[in-house]
Amino acid sequence: MTIGYDAEADREARNTVNELRIVLGSHGIKLPSLGRDYGDPPLITLGNCNLATARALVDVLRRA
């Protein structure tokens, strides 16, 4: 079985990761594991942050 490569979906995933990094950074939030996971469809890895980071993220989302 051959898995196709969708260059546009990959580009969109990478751009989204960069946008998330910038927007979260503007609120003082850094997700250490933020990145592109190579699934089909593309997946974005958000996990593995400490409690303080998770709480900061909750606070930002509540204000949104």
C-alpha cells in the first residue's frame, strides 16, 4: 500500500505550527512539543507542557 504525499496539506500544517508558535509566544506561552507530526491527514503535536503553561493557556483561551 502506497501512502500519498499531500504537499499542500503538509505546507498548511507547517504554517499552522508557525502561527501557533507566534500567537502563543505573544502571550508568553511556549509549548515544548509544538510541532508537525507526520500523519495522514497531517497532525499537530501540542502536548507535553508543564502545569504553569497549561494554566496560562487556559487563561488566554478564556479571555478569547
